[in-house]
Amino acid sequence: MQNLLRTPPARDALHALFRQSPPLSPLPPFGDPRWTTAFTAPAAGPALAAITRLATDPAERDAPLPELTDALYRDYAATGTRIRFEKPYFARRRRLARAAIALLASPDAARDPQSPLLRSFIDKLEDIFAEGSWALPAHVHDTPSGRDPLVIDLFAAETAHLMAELLSVFADIIPPDQQAIIRKKLRRDIFENYLATDCWWMLATNNWNAVCHQGVLGAALTIEDDPDLLAALVEKAARHLPAFLDGFGDDGACSEGPAYWDYGFGWFALLNEQLETRTRGEWSLFAGDEKIRRIAAYGPAMSLHGGHVVNFADCRPDCVLRPSTLQYLGATLDLPDCLRQAGENYTRLATPPVDCDFQRTDFLFWSRFFLRPPAGTHHSKPGTPNAKPGEDAAGVFLPSLGVRVIRGRDRHGNTWELAAKGGHNAEHHNHNDVGNFLLHINGIPFVAEIGMPEYNAAYFSEKRYSILAARTLGHSLPLINGCEQAAGAEFSATVRHAGLTPGATFLPFEADLTRAWPAAANCKSFIRGLSLDPHAGVCLWTDTIHLNGPGTVESGFITDSEHVTIESPAVLVIREPGATLEFRIRTDAPDTTTPPCAWTRIETHPCSMPDGTSRSWRRAILAPSGTGNQAAGITGFSATVKITLRA
């Protein structure tokens, strides 16, 4: 097996290969026994029942899909709002997916021309195919109409791939005239358009490169039998896909965060499977590349207890990485951590009540969910801790991002997970968050990262850092002389210590954050230290800041808990069901009732989240005692906070 990106073949060699290799998809065709096996697996039962219940309910089966009106297409250009269009756009694809899965699970219904379920599937397929533009209006920049059938964005590419896979799987079901119309559009608007256009994403180092290439090339590998067209597509993709891998650190780290690792690298892995399948094992995107293994290891390394992830950058905190991707990576690359995480995530998603309506439960998701269940998932329970007492407590450090993750269990069985980052403020999907940290205990995010907010025009403009999720104020970081961090690669951290010694009592992270603030902050030096003793259940957080002249400093942390109480100047507590976490300021002053720093107040800040709802986040403020509310006059700030669970 040869690596397509390392030793790109000549076009004539590709032509000869595809002339001898007819279309072949990793997905089996309708009626194949592999579908029966997948749907009768014990762990699949709750998910299949939930999907079938919705797909056969007349309220969904017989109703038209939510309409994408001209007004909705124009809405983004007029208002900068994305969500009003995107909610029905993705709901349409979820409903088509449910009809397709229900049909695969009920083959007798597909053989009855009068079957309401068959009619529902065909109607939904035709309706989505007939959309005037598959791209999101937010990605169509040259017209206020929001429509352009020749724009290949993430979701035009995804829809092209969806159409190709449905043609492949349901070749005996979809009417021939409809198949011909779909094939014609895919060839003209996707395959030939790709060859004739140099899209910006072709040289991008982020998720767009992999996702768009997978949609275009994956669709062609699935259904095309023209060797000239296939050879041209593969040859061009081979020139551009290496840029995607360049976006990862040599250690495999993804600065876009776990959600975009799941998306970009997940689609890259999917394309690898399709390429290896179609070329009968002759060509691969993985073969012989050790960096691929390191990138694959990033997903489980960033996974936390309770269905959470280390959600630095634009990433939801409750992002459950696709178990099918993890299972494929684990089995293909022999990575036990991927297989373990696949099992945990599969069980979490398959445990009732099954959510069939989160955004990306489309046909790609459900088909792989059923066909690729991790071994033994029906024996496990969701929420299994990542580490036993003393196991893997040293955690992981990714030097290219300066990200440190420490996890372990204390002597009482509580799961502790601490993550901190260095890095810089020009990362993909950047937040001004150099030095930020989060702390989860038993899956509860006591010190939280907001992660991804609602996407709109403002968030992808010069207004980005006025939005709480991306600005320093929305992170567990100080304001220095009223200043937040600034955007740009020069605003960065130097990680001084990230010890990875197994068996050490306290596992540390220490970073110099001085350069992360602009000159107006007048910051002479800022050292942040974090350490965790998982066995004892103790986390220490130390900020030491020196100013060039008298000024103000307010440190603090972010939480979404509604139960935050300042019990005394030295003690703050967060009470959640089953756990009370204490944040106690340590002091060496003789009078311990007047610490050099104090918890002064709890601020509440709203942020619009990905579903469009507003959510309140709390910022607990730690400031020098005696300075009042933003009173000036200090030249130094030093505080150590001991974080423990109360008995």
C-alpha cells in the first residue's frame, strides 16, 4: 500500500487503476446482510427504536420537510444571523437520514411501491436534491440572495457526498430517472467545478481542506466510473491535502480543538477508508505516516469524564467524539486509547433516551454508528472514568499548543481532570486565552471553558473579541490594569514546566504569560502555576504578577454553576449535587483573617450559545484585599488557591 500524499502517482497510472476498479463503497447496499447484523446488535436497539419511531410517525413521515424560503437564504446577508437558516437546513438532513435508516431496517417496506416509508424517503431525497444551493448562505459571499449552486463549501461537499452514498446504498430503490438527474448535477456542479476552480480551502491548514475534499472526492470514489475524471480528481486532491496535515503540530495537536479534530480529521479518515476501498488497498492517505498516529491519539487525549472534552477554542464542552471515527482509527492504527474511547462514547450515545435531533445526526453519522459498533459496548456503562487511582496520572503534554492535561482518581474514587494551555493568540478558531485552565471533578466542570458560542457574522469579523466566548474576560484569566489579552501570534506563553513524571505527588504546569498582554497592561511579569495531586484530591493554582508601576489586577475563574458562594474573603465554594468544591486562598500572613488577596464578588455575563439561547456564565473575582473595586495602587499580585472537595 502506497501513500498518495507522499508519492503521488502519475495521472496515467491512476487512469489505469480506476479503469480496472469499478465503484466500491465501504457502505453495503440495501438488503445486504451486514445491515441486518448491525441493526440486530443488542447495543443498537435503543437508537434504532428511537429513529424508527420518529421516521414512521405520520407527523414526520408524511409531512414536507421544513422549508428553506428565499427569505431564509437572504437572512444572513441582511442580518448576519446564521441560525434561522441552519436550523431547518440541518433538520432536513436529519429527517432524510432517519427515513433512510428506517428503510434499511425494514427492507419489506422498501419493496412495496405503496409503502408510506418508501415514499417518505424518496420525497425527502428529492426535496434536498432540489435545493437551489447546498452551501450555507454564510459561505456565499458574492450575492445577497444567499444562493450559488457552484459554491463548494463544507456543506455543499457534505450534501454531494450524501447524495452519492444514497445512490450507492439505494441503487435498487431510487427511481432510475432520479438517479440520472443526481449524477448529472454531481458531475457538473461538484466534480467538474472542483477541477475548474481553485477554491481558497484547497490550501487551507484547517478542517475546511479535509471536509471539502472528502465530500468531493469521496462522492466521486463512491459512484463514478469515468477513469479520466477520477484520475484528475485524485491527482488534484493529492497536491492539496498535505496542507491539511501541516495544520497539526508534530505532536499531533489540533489548535482548532477536539470538535474540529472530530470533523476535519474524522472526514480525512473517512476519505482514507474510501480511497483504500476503491483502489483495493493500493493507495492510502495513512500508510507509512507516523504523524497520522499522533494526530489520531489527540482525540482520546482530549476526552474527559462524563462526555466532556478539553474544549479550548471553538468547541462545545459536551462534545462526544464520534465513536465510529475512534473505532476506525483504533482498529486501523492499533491505538487502544481510541478503541477505549470509542466504546465509552458509543455507550453514551446509545443509552436511552437517545437524542436523534442533535445537529449532526445525519446519514453519515447513523450509518457508521450502526455498522461500526465498538466491541463489548453493551457490557459497559456511560461515564466510566478515564483513570483509576494512580493510573495515567501523569497525563499528556502537547508542546506545539502548550496544552497540558492531568487526570486521575483520588482515594475516595473521585475523578479529577485538570487542563491548561499556553500557546498563542493566532491559533485556528482562536480565543484570547493564553494561560487558561479548566477543572472537572466527576464530570462536573467546576472551572469551565465557554468554548463555542453562536456562530454569526460578528463572530467571524473584527468584532470577534467583543464576544464573551473569545475574549479574555470569558476565560479564567486576570485583567491587568483593566486590559485583556490581545490577538496575534506575538501574544503568547512560554511553558516553563510541564512535568510528566509518573508517580510524582503534584503534577505541575507552569507558564510565563507576560507576553500575552499588550503594552497598555504595563505588566512586568506574570507566572501562572497549576498543579494537581490526583490521589490526594488537591489542586493548587498560583498567579504571580508584577507591574512596572502602580496599577490594578483582578484574577478569577469562569464557571457555569449557579451555586457559587463567597463564604469569607478567603473561601469560595461551588455546590453541585453530590459535590462541594472549596477554593481557599492560602496565605503566610500572621493574621489569616486578612489574606493578601480575597474573593471580592461574583459577576454574571451572558453569552449566546450555538443553539441561539443565552446562557449565563459566572466569573469569580480574586483581587488584592484592601484595594476595593478596581482601586489602583499595587505593583504586585500574588495568590495561591487550594482547591479541594469538602467531605
